[in-house]
Amino acid sequence: MPPCNCNLVRFACLLAMVVRPSITLRGHSGRIRAIVEVGDNGTLVTASADQKVRVWSPSESRCIRTISGFGAEIYDIDAVNDSTVVVVYEKCVQVLGITG
């Protein structure tokens, strides 16, 4: 059994706090590696093995932005502020703006 991914546990807790438990956010084609809440409006950002970062609006139950082009599986993500995250993939760390 793989080790517990604390970010996925955090994801479940965030969903319970910001959306109805019956909401499911779908869009990644690979395993979700990490999730972080960004800002005060409940925006969630996910990082996946599908080499994409997705920005979610739980209140609208949809993905509002997909960011690709990393060229490698994404391992972790964390918030810097309300509009910026740090993405960790392969041998890289990238600071990324998530607003359009």
C-alpha cells in the first residue's frame, strides 16, 4: 500500500468545509497529487500526474482554468498568496500565477 498522501486528506477536509459533500469535481485524467486552497473565496488548485494544474470553483462545481505545459508529472503544489502557487515537478520548482 502506498504511503498516506497528507495533501489528499487535506483536500477532503477542504471540500467538506467549502462545498456540499455531494459535489464531485472531475477533470484530471491522472492521480491527483496535491491540492491547496487559494484566497478567501474557496478557490481550490489541484496538481496531478496528468501534468496539469487545475483551478476550481467549488461554489460553481467546475474547473475554471487548466494550466499545462509542465512536461512532467506534478508532485506537489502550495499557495504563496491569493493568486500565486508554487508547483513542484521533475527537478523543477515553478512559481505560477493562477489568475487569467
